[in-house]
Amino acid sequence: MSLLTTLNVHLSVSPLSEANDIVVAYSGGVDSHVLLHALSELKQHQANSFNLHAIHIHHGLNQNANMWQEHCRAVCLELGVSFQTANVAVNAQARQSLEAQARDARYQKLVEMAPADSQILLGQHQDDQLETFLLQLKRGAGPKGLSAMNQQWSVTNTSGAELKIVNFYRPLLEISQKDILEYAQQQKLKWVEDESNQDAQFDRNFLRLDVLPILQNRWPELASSVSRSAQLCAQQQKMLDEICAEKLAIIQSSKSSLDLNELLKLSEKWLHQLVRYWLSQQGIASPSLAVLQQLLPQVLLAAEDANPILQWQTWQFRRFNQQLYVIPVPIELPEFEKLWQGESGMVLPENLGCLCFTQDNNELDTNQVFLAINPDLGPLTVRLGGYSAKFKPKGSQYSKPIKQWFKLWKVPPWIRDNTLIIIQNQDVIGLIGEGKCYQAAVKLNQVRPIFISLQK
């Protein structure tokens, strides 16, 4: 089946047949150029009704990036395709490749720029799928990893004022690199070449340049065969995920916690599988098998009075109140104590958010927790730490150290450390933290009460 015929088949069935807007993630390389050109041809000559767009992301990682950007602009002008471009900054971080960071930044910007409910088409092809499969095989991946690249998925963007869903789709996974190059040559297309693709120190380039030519010379149908294997692995993973969803519904207490007693009823293999699935539902990369093998003995079966922590990358497994939690590695907070001087907002250290002060509780979200205080009774001080101070919550007959209240209220240790203490006249009049607040009994000034809320 020719490239144009294959694309036309994809356009005639869901989800592309229902799309009003189709966006090509256009790098300027031969794969995305062919995809854009072919879609433009089909739109013109077969009266397809979708709006065609191209988005180019400039990473600034190559000295020719400006030239590539202008090349893409010129091609879209010639084709009469709507063109957008954006620059993104990629800062090298430990434990993640620059390539992975550039990809994440590119996808994030594509989601921001694409129209809502659009289909973003990517140019990866059958040979890319073969490379991905072999790289996952090298890493010792299971069915999920060996599924290689998904053909379609959706992303919900929550960064704007309204929720926006965009969809990603790879229509060329059945098309070989050879077929793409033949189309480009027949149409006399001009594309950009990234010289870094010739650097065999990168694993993917090593496969493409040094390994796959030998394998495909011996087995010309290798890419097609591996593509079928990837599809079978994806089918098996989908069935496994359906079972995991049913089991997870039984053991999940909240988005970030699992019931310990139910977990301990599982075999170790199912325990590992469900934890992986639970993490994936939160967008958290699974730890290695070596880390998962420590979960049962070091965390779940630790002594009852222990506070076990199992860490990988930027995440921790924690156990508290018969629950298994996954949390970001807590930041060691500095000492913080500040006098409120009437400002509407107080910026907190280490991305804890902002403490907001208002006289109008209608400005608060209905789900937002807040403290109500009387500013006329004396100056207010906000503090982190010092949980040995005594506190008498509203409705209680007793005054106890804050740390004893935390224990009674079953507040997890990592939440306790982030809880702010509000002090007035040397008395603790309230505590406010992540989604929780505790108020002392105070006499409010009906004319001028102040409402304190925590915003992230």
C-alpha cells in the first residue's frame, strides 16, 4: 500500500475522520516534511474537510536551528498551510538525557499551541518503531515497553484557564523509511538534515547506522515483523491494564495511596504489577525491578512503629496509617518566620505557594480551606516549624502540643513539615497546610475579619 493510500485510509476512519483540525509536528526533517506534504496533497485533491496546521518547535540546541525554523516557515507558505512556531529552553538536568528533555518540552509546547480537540500527527515510521523496540529490549522491558510507540493517545492540558484536550496520532507506523524517502524524491522535496543523527555515540543512531543495516540485509522484513510483535505486546498490555484497573479499584484509598492490608493479600508479582499501573495512572515513571523488590520487605513489612522510606529518582514510597503513599521527595525547608504587615499575599519558601489574605470570603473557591481571624486583636506571625508549641483547636477542651494533635489527626509526616503556624499574641490561633486547616476559637471582628488561604 502506497504512502498516500495509507494516509487516506487513516483519514477516512476514526479518530482522524472526525477531526476538524489536524496539526503536523513539523521539524523540517524528511519524515515530518513528507507527512505534511502528503496531507496537503490529499486535502487539495480529495476535498478532505479538515483544517491543516503545522507547528515547529525551536529548541536552540543546534547552530542551524534558526535556519530550520525559517525553512519550515517557507515550506508552509508555499503549501498554503497555517504555520506556528515557538522557542523552548531546554536546560540539562541530572538523570535525564538532553534528548528526552527536548522531547518533553516539545510535546508540552505542542499541547499548548494546538487547537482544542485537534489531532497532532507525528512522523515516526516503521523503522523508528523497530529502533524503539530494540532499545526497550536492551533495557529488559516487559510487554508495556515492547509495545514501543503508541499509535494514538490524548493529553489534557490544565495550565490554561480552561481544560483543553489534544490528541496525538502516528499514521506512518506501517510505512518504511525507504518508502518515505522514495516519496520525497519523487516529489522533489527539500528537507533539513540534523547532523547529530550521524553521531553513533547515541544508542538510537548506533542502531540505525551500524546494527540495523546488517540485520535488515539478512532479514528484509524485520521491521514489519517487529511491528506486529509490538502490536501484540500492546494488545496484551491493554488486557492486563483492564484487569489492573479492576484490582486497583479495590485497593486504592486515594489518588496517592493504597490500602496496605489489601496490598499484602497479593502475590509479589501482582503487587509489582499493580504498583506500576498505579504509578502510570499518575504519570510517574516506574522504578526499576530492583527498587520494586525492596518495596515489600523494606516498606510494607517494616516494623509497625517504623517510618520506612524507599526512594528512586525524585519519588518516595512512604507508609503511614496502614496506607502506601507515593510522594515527591520532600524538600528540606529553611527556617521561616514572618510578621504579616497587611499585604494581600505572602510568598512562602521552596515553592510552598502563597499565603493569601482577604476581607471578602467570596473571593475564595468553594473547595478552598481558610482560617478566619480578627486582625484587631494583635499582630500576626506566620511560622514553619516549632510544633512543640501548644494549640487548642476550636471545639476542643484541651490544649496540647501541635505534634500530638498531628498524631491524633493522623497527619502524614511529610504534610506536617509543610504546615504553617499562625500566631497572634504569642498564641497559636491556627494551622494551615495542604488542603487542611485547623482553627482555634477566636472572637471575630464582624466589621473587619480577615480570611487566610493557602494557594499553590
